[in-house]
Amino acid sequence: MAIPVPNPKIRLSIVHEDARVIVCDKAPGVVSEPGRSHPKDSLLNGLFARYAKQLAPLGEVRDYGVLHRLDRMTSGCLCCALDRDAYDFLRKEWELHRVRKSYLAIVRASSKLGNIGQVGECARPLAEKRVQGRLVSVVDPAGKPASTRWRVLDCTSRAILVECEPVTGRLHQIRAHFASLGAPVEGDPIYSMFDKLLPQSKAQEPPLGLHAWKLSFAHPDGGMVHAESPPSRKFLELMEAAGLRFNR
């Protein structure tokens, strides 16, 4: 990836910032980093408009500071390091699965998830496969180990609000795991064949019921960082359409 072009038009919302680490609140519909279809309008382009002095020296080998990625339609917490030592420290924390990630997901009602307060775990192995030119994850006994824990926060006859924690970090892990349980994430264009909760015009892309809610990790200088992103407006609209309530 070439050095990102700074783009001050990308809206930045920062939920944690210090001299070495930032956590952004990524909006739904924004890609995490530049690519062929989004060369100048990614979150990283926006970050370069403000933090180019810190991020540019990290170079492509350190992903210009980006420690993980969110799917384009997923909103919420995304973490970046602002110096090489911070990146190397946090990269190791991610690799050792010491970073705690908590998502909110709106999924289709399924008896496999139970009622409010029910907890569970999906540990079905996942393999990456290319389907119609698109890379997806499928449950495969020969795939890589994958684990997603969940807790039911609210439910209606049509949908369930879950807090979920991906212990591992496979491609589309939360989306693939809940789809395998017969409870795909609302609005998922890949893993769900259900009608959408919200009517959409042809010009609109259906919102995805997945939000990176909380992120907790050790800081390079000691102590812990606990970052939290409030659910996006589109996520709240999906909840309302499903009759779901968000009680902490």
C-alpha cells in the first residue's frame, strides 16, 4: 500500500487519544484503509490529515499504525499506534489474543441463542474461500480454530441483540458464526438471505447490524485503555425497527 493521501474531508471521531495510541469511532460505510475502489476516502486517509507526522514513519511494514480493521459497514472502535515501539507492543498483544473486543450485533431470532441473559460460545472452525469472486469465511472442520462468545441483551420474536466477543480474529468471524447458527447479522449482504428490517431504496445500502462497541488493551507505557464507542444512528434505527432495547 502506497503512503495514504491526507483527506481532511473524512470525519474523525476520537474516543481515546494520547501521545502513543488513538482509538477512532469509525462510521458505517467508511473503509478502514485505502484500496483500489477507495483510494482517498478511507479512515486512514482522514487520520493522515491529522496525524501524518506520526503515522508516515511507521511505513507499510507497520500498516501506517493501523492495528486491526473493521468491515466497511461495521461501525465502532478502531485502534492505531502513533510510534513504532507502540505498534510493535500492541501488535504482539493482538497476536497473543490479549486484546478484549466487545461488539453489539443485531441478529435474526434463533432458539439456539436462548433468551435474555443467556450466554454461549460458537467454536466452529472457519476457512476462507472465494465465492463468486469474493473472499468469505465458511464453517469447515479443516479450517482454522475460531471462537465467538455471546450474551443475549434483548430479544423479540424477530431479532436478538447480543453482546459478542470474538476470541480469535478470522475473516468475517462474527458474521459467519452467527449465520452458521441460523441467526445471521441483520443487513448482512453475504451471509443472510432474510428480508431486511428496514425498507431501502435502490440507491441506499442496507445498514449492517454490527458495531465494535468496546476495546480494552494494555497501554505500551503501562496500565489499561478502555475505549467505548456509542452505537451509530443507523444501528439504533435497526434496533428500533426490531423493537429491541439497549440496557447496559
